[in-house]
Amino acid sequence: MTYQSKIVSIKPVTHDVRCIRLVKPAKYSFVPGQATDVAINKPGWEEQKRPFTFTSLNSDPYLEFTIKCYNDREGVTREIGTLVEGDELLIDDPWGAIRYKGEGYFIAGGAGITPFLAIFRQLHQVGLIGKNRLFFSNKTPADIIYRDELLRIFEDKVVFVVTDQARGGQTTEFIDRAFLQGHIRRIDSCFYVCGPDEMVQQINQILVDVGADAQSIVFEK
């Protein structure tokens, strides 16, 4: 089913990421980590659907998406970057394979953090962030989505990895075999992986190679 939903607010998160909140359709429900297919309700854009993850909680009175806008490409995300309050998006029913299955390690690259945000916010709200840890890779410090909020949630259990430049508080390296072997304390934990396809494939293979159970790795298939 497809719903028309009006934009009630748009706020910048980083230089190229926007937080968009919409009117929540009656009885619309989702699980943290799920996504939906989204299109812009304007002539010529209605059939160009793209998947985006909810970053609000199901209990919130609105729907929220945190979207990276690629202004150097002619496409949906570039057009989303031109939207204003009062414009409409078309959203379908929720779907997705990323769900919380227990404490472990969250590994994200860039906008790949978005499927995890609702999970983090839900766990934090009910005081169950526990021993979960986050490894979050970005090109530069300016690209880190919701850095301050992630620090509040995870405190010393988050590692920000910056691949292109160094600044205090970030590790300048890549999330590779050496990194994972140096930071993973329990290989029998759950692992949640999201980012560019090549990154996800490489990390999943490394995790299996170093002893993780393939069934314990949660990612969007």
C-alpha cells in the first residue's frame, strides 16, 4: 500500500545529510531497523522509488528519515535536497532484514548508520544499550552523522574511524581485519553490518574468517 505523507520539517544533519519528518499515516507501524520505499509526490518522480530507513521510533507521532543528498548526481536524493516543508513523499509499507537480536557490535560506513539509528534510540530510551559497541567509518569528521548523539548513547563504546583525515577523537584507519581483531572482544556476539555493498561483503567475510557464526551477522540481504 502507498501513502501520501506531507513533510512537516527539514533540518540539516551534516553538509549533505537532511533529517526529514513527515506526517505519520494512521495505524502505520514499523520495527526499528526497517525501511520503506519512498518516492517524491511530484510529476515525473512518483514512480522513482528508493529505499530509506526510518530513524524515528514507532512510538513517535511522526515518521523520520535521515537522507544523504548526492548533489553531484541527477537522481532522487538530489531532488530530495530541494524539497521544502509542505511537499509530499509517497511511502510504502515497511520491510527489511535488519532487526536487533541481542548485544554485539554495530559496524557502519557513512549513511549505513541510518538503519541502526532507531535501534540505538530505542535501546537508549529503555536503558538497554548495555555492552553494545559501535564502529563508524566516514571519510572526514564533517561526514559523521549524529556524532554528538552517538557519543551520548555509547559514551566510550563508540569508535569513529576517519579514512581521509585525522582530528582529535577519531581513529584514522580502515575497518579491516586488523581493526576488527584488535577491537572485537567476543567473537560469539551478534554483528550488525551496514554500508556500501563492497564494505559489507568484505566485513562479513572477515568476521566469518576470524570465527564469527555467519548466522550471527545481521545485514540487509
